[in-house]
Amino acid sequence: MKHLHISDDIQLKLDDVIGRLIAILGIRGSGKTNTSAVILEELLKYNMPLTIVDIDGEYWGLKEKYEILAVGKSENVDVKIEVEHAEYVAEVSISKNVPVILDVSGYLNEKIYKLLFKYFKRIWYLAGKFRKPYMIILEEAHEFIPQCIKTDLKEVITRIALRGRKRGLGAVIISQRSAKVEKDVLSQAEILFLHKVVHPADLKVYKEILPLPSKDVVDMVTALNVGECIFYYGEFVNL
Ligand SMILES: Nc1ncnc2c1ncn2[C@@H]1O[C@H](COP(=O)(O)OP(=O)(O)OP(=O)(O)O)[C@@H](O)[C@H]1O
Ligand SMILES: [Mg+2]
């Protein structure tokens, strides 16, 4: 049996992660990216093909241990790409099982949206053909799947997150503003890593997610330090 070793207390079966929606939430600096990197290392150990949308150029350290293709625009990428190459890279990643860091830190916003739309549209289509495990990891998820606002990019990411399972597609969505992420997506997350939040609107989201009295949620969240989170997967464990 293949397990992802997340911490001393938490192990997830690889089979329970494939095709699932994972959410990592919490304020700036609460440890989300660190948690995400731990999960990714475990997935990469099992050669899971995936794409990390790296907004701030934070993930290239993974290249020291794992074979990952870094593309996009920044000084850390192996190959600089433009919007017109997005579909090809997506195709290589999913058809040849190549993990990809899509470092978009050097593009202007408009280009990021166009590139990600083409990329994920292709991933969705090809996942329908290949039907094998594949994960997408999305930092700053509130930017791409915002509450209430409709965009083509949001539509395709939502489709992957909510309907990807039959195609083997899973997603890790990461955000520092839980209340600004589309609720229809967030409410379907099955595995949650809830780091500290302070904004009342974000706390409200935690209260809605966790089947606990409000006061208990507030007490637990208030006590969290950097790197600590509430792990929720049908049961609780404190990291
Ligand atoms: N489990 C941990 N143990 C020790 N230090 C940690 C842990 N998790 C995170 N840190 C440290 O805390 C800082 C913030 O972590 P991280 O970048 O993961 O936060 P974040 O929630 O992703 O922040 P942002 O919202 O700005 O992206 C980093 O310096 C990181 O090294
Ligand atoms: Mg981060």
C-alpha cells in the first residue's frame, strides 16, 4: 500500500488522494506553501505527474531532489515559454508523465490568465483521453477561482476540481483569502489543511467547513502557530 507521509500524525493513502480536491488555507505566512511542498514531495516520490502553478517562484527548490521541468518566465525556469506554447507543455506533461513547475512570476496578469486557460483546457481534454492520475496545484486560488465572478479560466479550473475525478484529475487549491475563493469549489474539498486565519469572513468559512461548535473552531484556530494547521479529512488531527 502506498502512503503519503505528511507528518508524524498524518498519513494519507495515495489512492485516497488521486482525483481528490485538497484545500490549503490560511493567512499570509501561516505555512501554506510549506504544507503544499510537503504534500508535493510525497506525490513526487511516487512519480505522480502534476503541474504546480508557481505564482511567486517558490517551488523550484523541489528540482534539487526530483526531476521536474520548470517552464514559464523567471530566472529559474529551464525553458522560457509564451502563451502559444502552453498547450504543448500541457501535452508533454500529461502524456509523458513529466511533473511541471509553471513559474508565472515573470508575466503580467493578463498573460498569466491566457496561458493558464490554454494550459488547463488542454489538461482537461487530454485527461479525458488518458484517464490516469494527474494533479494540479494552484497557489493564490482566489485570483483564479474567485467567488461570484465568472471567467473562462475559472470555468475550466472549476471543472477540473469538481468533475476531474473520473479522469484521474485531482487538485490542490491554496489561498490566503478563504472567503474569496468560489464556495462551490471550496465546499467540495475533501481533504483540508486549515492554517491560521484572523479575518472574520475567513473564520466564518472555517466554521462552515468544520462540524464543530463555532466557539471550538475559534479556539482551535486562534491557538495555531506558523506551520501548524487543523487537518480535516472526515476526522480531526492537529498538526
Ligand atoms: N512547519 C513549519 N515549521 C517551521 N517553519 C515553517 C513551517 N511552515 C512554514 N514555516 C516558515 O514560515 C514562513 C512562512 O511559510 P510559508 O511561506 O509556507 O507561508 P504561506 O502561508 O505560504 O505564506 P504566503 O501567504 O505569503 O504565501 C516560512 O519562512 C517558512 O519557512
Ligand atoms: Mg505561500
